Amino acid sequence: MVIRRRLRAIVFPLLLYCVSGAAGGYFVWHALNGERGLKTKDEYRLKIADLEAQLAGLQSESDLWRRRIELVNGAIVDRDLLDELARRVLGRADKNDLVVMLPQQAR
């Protein structure tokens, strides 16, 4: 009887501490590494910054194309730009033109 009481006095608190420590460790681990944890929050911030930089680049490219389209579709057509586009599409050049071939820029 005395041995059981001593065993219970030692085992039950030890078991209680182990279970509560495991539960606390579980919640701490998920607070750091979980789906909404602190590390994930930093990763999302980096991804947002990268996507915002990509968006800024795409908006500047969109503005460039918008300006070029306005030059062709406006009430007054820019004749030089229209001539350049027509020659590029048709692959033609005048006999007095000087043709300079530039390498294509990577986009």
C-alpha cells in the first residue's frame, strides 16, 4: 500500500508535467512554424514585396505601351512612328534608308 501511494505521488505529477509540457510545446511550435506562424508571416512579407516590385515593373511597361498606342490612335497620327511600325511589320525598307539591326531585348 505504501509503495502504491509513493508511486502515485511520483508518477501522477510527473505524468501531468509531461502532458502539459507536450501540449505547451505543441502550441509554441505551431505559433512559430504553423500556417499562420511568425516565420510564415515573414515569408508572406517577402513575397508581397516581390510581387509589388513585379507589379511596378508591369505598370511601367503598360504605361509605355499606352503612350505608344496613343501616338498611333490619336486624332493626329505620328507619321514617323506609323512609318516605323509599317516598315517593321512589312519587312520593307526604302533604298535610301540606313538599316541598323539591334539585338532583341529580353523581357
